[in-house]
Amino acid sequence: MNQFEEAEDYWKNKIYKKWVVVVAKGRGKREQTEQLYVRSKTECGAIKTALFHAALKGARHINNIRVAHPVYDLKATEVI
């Protein structure tokens, strides 16, 4: 299993999920991006939340959105 499949498997039974959203402003060499971690039930909700809370004012488009991996993105560790 790759890390994206592991993340999907981890979040599939949870109501609220953590999403990694990359918002962008501008095009080409002047493009600025910001990566946000947001909590939402759906992908659409995550996009709305990320655009609302982005520090980049005037951010207009989403470059990437995916479910956050508990270890690689959120730095969670397994408790024994």
C-alpha cells in the first residue's frame, strides 16, 4: 500500500477528516502557494475552509487537495 492508500484507509470510518489543501494565487513565475491543514467532513468543505483561512489574500484556485496522512503530514506516532 502506498501512503495515499494508507491515508484513505485511515480516514474512511471517521466523520471529520484532516485535509491538506494547497491554495495558489497568480500564475507562472509570480505564482504564490500556501499549504493548509483543515478539518472537514467533505472535500468541498475543506476547499471552502482553506480559501477562507488562507493568508494569501485573493487566493483563487486550488493546486492540490488530499486527505492528510497521519504519520507523514500530522506527525502522529503509534501508542503501544
